[in-house]
Amino acid sequence: MDARLLTIGGVMVVGFALGVALRGAIKPPSAPKPRPMLPTDLKTEVERLIAANKVIDAIKLVRQQTNCGLKEAKDMVDGLKK
């Protein structure tokens, strides 16, 4: 077996290649996806919920209306809180 060192996310990893080169096997992280814009009516409702200190309800509403994940919805709501 051929032992090779590979750095993944700043961590040195030992890989054993069985006739397969490790070079190019790991892709660098891609640029973050741009945040989608909320429709005006949804943005207004989310801002109202934030003002009423109902952040969790605002996140739930964004998830329901946009079909995005929890982290994306939280990031959108946090972006409106600032």
C-alpha cells in the first residue's frame, strides 16, 4: 500500500491509496450561496413577529413559506433583526 498525506480543512490525514491517487479527490469548499430575498408581505410579517419578540415563530413562518432549512431560515430572520 502507498501511504499519502492529505490536508483536509487544516487537518493532516493519512490516506492509503490502492492504485488511486488522492490528488483532486477533495474539492475545496464552494462560495456560500446568496441568501434568497423574502417577498415583501412575508418580510413585513417576519419583522412584526421579531418586534413582538416571537423570533421562533418568525423562523417557523420563513421555513413554511420558503421551504428552506432551519439554519437558512434562522440566518434570514437574524439578518432582519439587525
